[in-house]
Amino acid sequence: MTSSAPETTRIAIIGGGPAGLMAAEVANAAGLQVDLFEAKGSVGRKFLIAGKGGLNLTHGEARPAFDARYGERAAELARWLDAFDGEALRDWARGLGVETYVGSSGRVFPNDRKAAPLLRGWVRRLREAGVRFHVQHRWLGWTDDGALRFATPDGERIVRADATVLALGGASWPELGSDGTWVDLLAARGIDIAPLRASNCGFDIGWSAVLAEKHAGAPLKPVVAHWTDDAGAPQSLQGECVLTATGVEGSLIYALSAMLRERIARDGETTLWLDLAPGRDEARLVRDLQTPRGKRSIGDHLKRQTGLDAAKAALVFEMLPREAMSDATRIASTIKRCPLHLRATRPVAEAISTAGGVRLEALDDSLQLKSMPGVFCTGEMLDWEAPTGGYLLTACFASGLIAGRGAIAAAS
């Protein structure tokens, strides 16, 4: 059934991820009634999954280097961070009784590395402060007179708000709630939206059946990626990645995913070269490989003489024809510059995050839609992206704070 008359609230937050929860906290602290609506049965699902391997809350990198991680949107994101940066996020977590530490990579984690205690404490504090949570409420858009429509297990519900914050996420991990269905709702209102694309994602290469079956899931570490920038200058980055059944993924690949994605979009494919043996120069590899192998197989000889593990050795076999496996110079060259021909990004649904979304040019400095006064957008549904490492979460929190402040002003 549909409610006969609209219910009312001062501030409606739609979406229960970090950006939405932060907007709710800010608005509630100003003394306004806040109702938070979430399509799933509980809030913060993607936040919890992201913390399964250790919640990377933020990064210890100093500004302005921190700001530069947001690429083309660095100037806009810097303004968000002026309001709430990584140190502010650590202080905020401390207020929930969650102490953090900076790891060797510069990433910041809770001392227990878990997301659940932080989320439980946060939601409990918000409930106790008076924020009203409404789960299993899928937003359907607006009525003709501007009220909010929600599909619920009990039928459609209509809510009129003095200000609305949309915190609907991107389109990655749709089973957790951020499925991108909001794009059509906003586009129908004339909102300028950049297409949602995979970010912090894996790439397809097209391995042989042997490599895919035997080595999918195997890490490649350490390795150094090499590429040339758009000005033709050589670049490199050391890190780790993982072989998948279709290509590669992992932190090193994610760090370069925006560039790789755009090059594939422009050229149809792109190539990344991996140094599989960063600790040995090519001349040494040649000498080591020229050592007589005796009765050892080519594979055993390769691994023994170069120090490569099974996955790296398999990658060398993948790249070279069998007759080349007796050519020490060619093998060494491939080890030091193994070409990965990337043909496509993995689907958006598999990505850690998404690029694209509501263009920042459609919003004012408070993240209010210029064409829809009283409606604010925040978090990953906005057109920005960042590498993993705590940068994503930090910007989501910061944008939630800004949108929450904007909603207070609009509702006052």
C-alpha cells in the first residue's frame, strides 16, 4: 500500500555508507531531526566487506601530496580535505574508542584492523543521539510535488524533507547496495552525470588455459611496473599484483587503473611491463641462465637460476615460444620486461570503486545540486576517483561532512 499523506522530516539521508552516516551525524549534531533510509537490511555493508582484510581507514601521507592522489579532481578534493582530512578522521575514530596506527606502507588501520567494532559503535551513537534508521527502503525518486518515494516491504512510502542528502554510492559491488540505479533517476531531472566506470579494478589479458587453471590467484611479488607517461617519459612503480583467470589485479594494478583504463578506452588496449626480478640485473640473469642445466627440466632450471617462483616462471613460459626457452638472453629480457597486454577492464560490478557520477560542476561548494535546491550529493556517487590506500574512504567521510553542513543551512 502507499501512505495516504507524506510523512515529514527535517533532513533525509538516502544511503547508509560512510558518506551518508557522516552527513547524518553532522546534521543531527546541529539539533535537526535526521532520518536515514537504506535499501538493504543494514547499513555499512560495503564498509564491512572492505574491512575484511584489515580496515584501511585513511593514509598517513602529508598534504598536499595526499591531495594529489585525486588526480584531475585534486583541487576540488583539497577543499573537502580542508574541512576533514586524514588526521581529522583518525581523531574522529578515537572519539568512538578506536585507536589507529600507521603501517609501514603509510596506510592507517584501527589497532584491531577490524571494521565491525567501529561501525557498530558509530551506529549505536547515532541511534542514541536520535537519528532514525529505516532499512529496506529503496529510493524511487520524487513525487510530482518533490516528496521522496521509497519502496518498502509494506508498500510505497512518501516522505517530505526540508533537505535531502543523496549518498547512493557508485556501481561496484551492487549486491551490497551501490548498484547505480540512481543514475536514471537523476538523469531524468537533467543532472549532468559522467558515465560510471570501473576504478581500482582488474584487467583482462586472455591467458592460456594452462596458466589460468594452474596459477589463477597466485601473487606476483615483488614486481616493478614500467610504462611511459603521456609525455613519453619512463615511469615505474614497485608493488604486488595477482594473476587471475582472465588477467591481473591487485594493489599495484589498482594504483595504475585510471591511467590504464583511459588508455584502453583511447587505443583499444595498452601494455604494462613487469620486472619479475627487481633484485637482479639483466646481465646477471643471462649469466645465471647460461649455467648448464644438466638433467633438470627447463622449468626447474629457470626457477633455480633466477629465483622466480612458480607463478613468475609460468608467466615467462606464457610469453615465450618453447624454442626461445634455450635462449638465455631472450629469457632474461622477458623477465626484466614482461609485457602484459591489457585488453579490457573487468566489469564495474567487480571493481573496488567507480569513476564517474554526478559531475562536480553540477554542484555548488556545499555539494548542493545547482538545479535542485535542498538536494545534496555526496560520496562515491560524485565524479572523482582515487587509488586504494585510505584515500577513497577519507574523501567519502569528508564529502559527507560537507553535504551534512549544507543540508543544515538549507533546512534552517
